[in-house]
Amino acid sequence: MPAPKVRTKWRPALALVVYAVLLAVMALPVLIVIWFRTVEASSHRMAPAEIIALAFAFLLTLGVAYVLTRTITGPIDALIARTDEIARGGKAAIRPLESYGTREIALLSQSFLDLAGKLVDRTEYVRSFAAHVSHELKSPLTAIRGAAELLRDDDVERPMTKAERLHFLDNIVADAVRLDALLQRLRELAQAESSVAEGRSSVADIISSLRERFPDLNISSWGDTEISIALPQEAAGVVFANLAENAVQHGATLLELRVSINGRTALIFVRDDGSGISEANRQRIFQPFFSTRREQGGTGMGLGIVRAMLSSHGGKIRLLQTTGAGTEFEITIPGPS
């Protein structure tokens, strides 16, 4: 969607408005003096004191105008120049101004820096994500194409055996399943990072849904499970189902959810008894497409989707240190309102 355009018409510059207002204010004592001189008609010459007063008023007006220019128009012009530079791709422009002038302009500049930083990070994320998606899609597509070409070019004189044909067909089906899983993850990620309608879910309902979806997983719960959290049911299903699925894929048979309240924030600890996460991989588990189960069909997008989904609803997730086997995550999300 293109950005809306400001209607083009003549508008005075802020500096012009400031100087015009101050000069108008200064003109008032001049007009008063002229008026009294005209009424009295006693003298057509101004007294030295009057001349000094008017000169002082003129200099004071210029001083006030200079201060306003330094504190208002200067920082605003600098902010406009920075915006134009960043729009042209200049990352070096994301830096504090030399002078802010007023508290409001300082707050505006900080908001601008925060927004510009997020936009740059987002651009780099999209570029990296697109490269990862292209790579992930290319591998199964190349395998499908190679197997299909081998089947198409089968030599009539020396045809493939049934076992060889079934092997290539199985490879095509497996890669098609992998593509379908990857596309499903991409849809979930797009849903997680887009604006969604507000809604709430009961933790007890989330646990009940997990037990139905993962009957082979022993799911236990502790704490304030009757509370509701600021996650719509669909989003909550995506978040906790991904965590449960990761646990199952790493050999877990037990999943434990502990719920507590800290003010208006809900803390949910999700722990499993699976094989756990190695120290070398702890810093990479939230990276898109990072997976230790790629040969088994893992896409490496599950935890990235969980983090994006929680973030879009004001929540966070982090990996905790655990003693012994298993993995534990801490989820913070707005709780009872």
C-alpha cells in the first residue's frame, strides 16, 4: 500500500511564522508610541528614552527569534534531513542529533531513532529471510525435478526395476510433504507477524486442547490454570502446539506447564523430559530455519513462529537453564485484565 501524500499547497515555513509573530509583537509598542505622539502633537521628535526602549525591544525580539530558531526550527530541519538520508538507505544517519532544543523534540527524535532502527532491522531480516526461504525451497524442488527427469528418461532397453521406481516416487512424495510443511510454517509465520484481532484464551482450555492433539504425551499442569491470557485461541494453539511438537520430536514423554501471576502478567513455564538442547545450539534455536532434525523433515521455523506470535500479542519467550535432561521455556504474556 503506497504511503498517503500530503496535499501540495503553499505553507509558510516555521521560521517565517516565528519571526512574523515576534515582529508583530514588537510592532505594538511602536504603534502605541506613534499614537500618543499623534494625539499629543506636542513634539514630532522622539525622546532618547523612547528610542532606547524601541531599540531594546527590537534587539530583544531578535534574541528571542534566534533562541526559537535554535531550539525549534533547527532541530526539526535536521530531523527532516536525517529522514531523507535514511530513506535513501543511509544507515549512518541513525544517530542522535547534535542539539534537540526542547524536551518534546528530544522525545520525537528518540521515537524517530527507534522507528528507523526497527525499519532497518526489519529490512535486513526480510532480506535474510528471503534468502533462507529460497534455499529451503530450492533443495526439495531440485530433488523432485531430478527424480521426475530420471523417471521420464527411463531407458526402454534397460528399464528401472520396480524397487528403483518406487524409490524415486517415495523421494518425490517425501519432498512434496516437506514443501507442504514449509509452506504451512510460512503461513503461520505470516499470521504471527501480521496484525491480528485481539482475544483471550483460558490456560485450562489450552491444556485440554494439547491433551487431545498429543494423546501420547503425558501433559501435567500446576498453578493458576484457570486464568485467561491475551492470546486468541488460534494463536494460543499455534504457540503451545509448536512447543509440544518440538518436545515430542526430541523424545519427550512428559510435558509440564506451571502457571503463575505477577501483577497483570502471566508466567507460563513449559518443561519437557526430552533430549534437551545442547549448549552450542542454545543461542541459535530462535533463528529462522535452524534445525537439528532436517533429515527427519524439520523446517526450523517452529520456535521462530512461537516468538513472533507471542511478540505480536505483547508476550515474550526465553530458554531457561535446566539441570539434567529436558528443555524449559519461560513465556510471559499479559494475563488477567
